[in-house]
Amino acid sequence: MLGILIIGLLVGFAEKWYAFQSCEKVSIVLNEGQQQVPLLSQQDIRNLLSESGRKPLEGKSFDQINLDFLESRVKSSPLVKECQIARNLRGWLEVHVETHRPIARLVQPELPDNGLDRYLNEEGQFMPLSDHYTARVLLLSGPYFDRKNHLRARQDTALFHMIQAIGQDSLWKAQIGWLEIDKQGEITIWPQVGDLPIEFGSAYARDPKFQKMSLFFRNILPLRGWNSFSKVSVKYKNQVVCTRATSDSLKLVAMP
């Protein structure tokens, strides 16, 4: 009976101590186990947690700290994908944050200082640029993106999957630098090297078009050189259409 009483007293004391323990430290981990560079710094996360230092957490009793509210505050940043906050027995607040991964960058060259540049993340949402890190990703531009906040609509699926495919293919990631898209969704590809535009057409049926681009880069370009053509088109079925730089005539390469 005495042992049970002592255990009960210890449990009660521990519960009371745990309930009224104060936060000794805020430990922040960004993108744990991930290779990407986080778009936010630890100080950015601290500012979100403490409302830019106005409500510090260190020294505050845990019974006055709402962990769910803090998580929602961190997730309010459009750069944050996931946030989990917990306390440990040492009195630390452990904050684990995963930021979104940019897969493309929307540029608006007609605006001063590119004021509306945004990243496209892995979930198809547009989000602001980071103050700490510039991602080397595919560039996007054109009137197709006017008033778009995401590429998650059904009519945008083919384009979004094409952007993903370029980022996941080492060859096209190295070759393709920029997609320019008009209001109808017609795509012009600008390579990383040279000023030769490639008419791709719509994002639908992309694989045969990529095969024709591969044929052009492997078999035609090494023989003719970048300066031989002013434009290339792969949007026509079973053809690679090359416009010569010296005239308006077209060279047609039949595909099997």
C-alpha cells in the first residue's frame, strides 16, 4: 500500500510538473532528410511562431501554448508544405517543417523588376519566390498564365505533367530552359543553348514530340549547326519541320 501511495504521488507530481513546465528552447528542423534547399530560413519560422518576436515562446508555460494553432500559423506561409510541432521531456518545442519544392518559375518580363515572378511547386500551385534561395528550374512565360493561381484544373493537367516530365528527365532538363505558352496553350520551347525556337504545339501527346526533338538534336543539328535554321516545329504528325535561316523554305523529315 505504501509503494502504491508513493507511485501515485510521483505520478501526480510528474503530471503537474509536465503540465506547468516552461518552454526552454525552440528547436527548428527544416526539410529533414531531404536534399532540397529550404525556401525559408530558421529565422523565418521563428518569426511565424512568435509573430515576428512579439510573442516569444521561450519561458512560456506549455499549458499556455496551443500546438495546433502554432502549426496552422506556420502552414499559413505558402512556401510551407507541412509542419509538425511537439514538446519533449527536456522542455524543448520541436518544430519540423517541410517546404514546397519548386519545379518551375513563372516570369513576367513585361513588368518592372519582374514583380509577379512566382514558383510553381510540386503540387501544381503557384507560390512566392524565396528571399534566401533561387532555384535553378524551368522558366515559364506567356499569356496562358494570366490570372492563374495553379495548374490543377483539368485543362492544365497535360501541361503540368509535361513540366514534371522535363524536370525528371536529365536530358530534357539540361536541354530545355524556357516554355513560352500562348492563350490557346500552344507551346514554344527555347533551349538552354542557342536562340532556336521549337514549336511544340499543345502539351498533349508529348512523348512522340519529344522523340522528334531527340531526332533533331541527335541527327540534324550536329550536321547543320544552330545557325542553319530559324525555327523548328515538332507539332505536326510524323514530321520534323525545320525553317532554314536563309529562306522561307521548309525541310521536312518524315518519321516512321
